[in-house]
Amino acid sequence: MSQRIDLAHGVYKAAGLWQFPDMAYEIVTKNTVRDRFKSIPRPEIWTDAPEKDWNNWVWQQQKRIKSFDVLEKVINVTQEEREAFAKSHEEFNMGITPYYASLMDKDDPNCPIRLQSVPKMGELFVSPADLEDPLGEERDMPVPGVTHRYPDRVLFYTTHNCPVYCRHCTRKRKVSDPSSAAQTKQLEDGLAYIAAHKEIRDVVISGGDPLSNSDDRLEYILSRLRAMDHIEVFRLGTRNLVTLPQRITDSFVQMLRKYHPVFIHTHFNHPKECTQEAFDACARLADAGCIINNQMVLLKGVNDDAKIVKELNHKLLMMRVRPYYIFQCDMSQGISHFRTPIEKGLEIIRSLRGWTSGMAVPHYVVDAPGGGGKIPLIPSYVESHEGKKWVLRNYRGDRYEYNEP
């Protein structure tokens, strides 16, 4: 006697026999997780573009929405968006890849993708508390392009360019500005500094978005770093998985394989960004041995809701991306309309801890203004502590006593 069982395990179909004492089972394995992520239809303006172009990351970069005339062909713009673009464009460029633009709701000005990519009037307000360089990166820059704040790691600025210029960007002072481009001399001076400082074991390769560099330029940087005996790991800080997944080509991931361990720090902010294209890009990196972490920024109107964050983190885990950080929105100029109270972040952590698996609960941190570094914040589960007696409350609010030996 034989029965057929469909198991969601593995990527490829396979067949075999699973033997119990009195029955044999035919096993057919099929993984349906990818089917839970949807590919988004293109806006009409790009429906005639050949597949080879649409799936080409260079084409996507070249066709970015930079003018209001093109934006109007993709979404039904509001008067506020029109005015905000006109008044903010010289301060901080607009740039949206056709792929990321396809995620926007054309009729909803509060669409979380539109809020992240289309100018709003809130950008024109500079709060007295806002800072041009909110994290004090320039202060801790011994040579141009290298921020050395922590004892054993540095941030290495390699390009001014990004596929999408996020409206909540913490580096608005330099991102999208060609005058801040990392020229060859700056890269060489940065590499020389890292080579000379043996205490550095970890390099965060950043920008802009470092994947805006060509494969050849990136490989040059990675190979130079890997040749340094004191460098143990490096991290690529990129939002391409979200805004330009076409950038994750087979040739790119094959190049990365040569330089492991490679960590990818990406930046998904909302479940709408978890498409089939993003799933495939993450799969290529994970299959190539890269470890992917997500750094969500808490943004008012975008993801300041525990249900949204939980949905996002569950999708990320299916994409083999670890929810790593929730960042409190930085105090960069012109983004105060995105900032939430800190209590909102603590509330979200309380709504995750215990109510979902620990893998889906990131660290909530404030990157302290002025260069103080990342400060973790957690809700308090300690009710009281006296001598060796601790009174604790769990995620449900139930009270428990723990006595130390």
C-alpha cells in the first residue's frame, strides 16, 4: 500500500519512499514560499519596455523618475506633492527607479512607498533640533570617506549615488550631490587608512548605496580589504534589494562568493516592499552564502504600527533576512515629519516580544545625535528587585518571582 504526501520542504521536486512499519509513503517535495510573494504590474508608461531592459539594473538607473513631468505619468499627484517638489528639488533631488515606482499606489498620497520617495511639504520645515550631520560622521572622519567611531570598525563611504533618494535619508547633506562623489584618490586614501590601523576588523561599505558602483569597482574594494590580514568581515549597506532588486545579478553574487564572510545590511521598511523580485534577489545572495540583516527605520505614517512591523518581519524571515534593527528616525534636517515618539518604538517591541518568535524581534536603537553611537532601548519587564529576589512580568503582564541562589 502506498500513499502520496506533498511536503513543503526543499526547493526542487523530488520523489522517494518514506517507510513506516506497515505503510510506504511516496514523498513529493515542493516549496511554495516564493508563491506567497507577488510580482507587481508595471505602470502604463513602461509596459512596452522589453523584459531585458526592465530586468537590467543599468536601464532602471537610467530611467529613474527625476522630473515632475514623468512622475505625473505614474501617479495622480497632489497639489502638495507638486509644490513640495518645486521647493525641495534644489536641496535634495528626487530619484525613483521604475521598479520601485511600480509599488506606489497612484491614487493614495499616503501610500507608504510614495511617502518614502515623493517629496512632501514637511521636508521644507527645519526644526531647531535638526542637524545637518545628525550622527557626527564628519567629526569622526580621520580621512575623507572613512568614519572611525567605534574601536574595531569603520564606515567607508564609496559613492554619493542611490537608486532611490529616500525622503527620510540621514545623509541628505551629501547623498545625490555629485560633488560628494568618492573619487579614486579618496578611495585609495581610505583603503590606506584601513590598512594602517590594525585594530579595525570590520568595515561597513556604504554611500549613497555601494551597489551603485560597478562590479569591477566593488571587487577592487573588496579584494583590497580581503587582502588585509586584520580585516575579518565586511558589510555592504544597501537598499538595492528593496528599490532595485535587478542589481543582484548572477555575476555579482558569484563575485561576492570569493570574499566571504560577506554580510548584507539592507533596509526594508514596509511589507509592500517584499515582492517576488525582492524575494529572488535575497535568495541569490543567501544561496551564495551571504548573511542578510534588515535595518528598518521607524517612520510616522509608514510603519509606526505593530501589525505592520510584525507582517514585515515575518515576510523578511521567509526571505531569509534577519530583522536586525529598528532605528529611531534620525534628527536630520527636513525629516521631522517622519519622527515618532520613542514610546512608539517601545510599544512596537512590547507588541512583538512573546507574541511572535524571537527571530522576528529586532533591536530598537537610537543612533545618538552628535556621534554617540547606537543606544539600545527595551521595555522594562522588571517590576522590582530586592536582594536576591526579582519580580518580573512576562509579555502578557503576568507576574513571576525569581530567586537567585
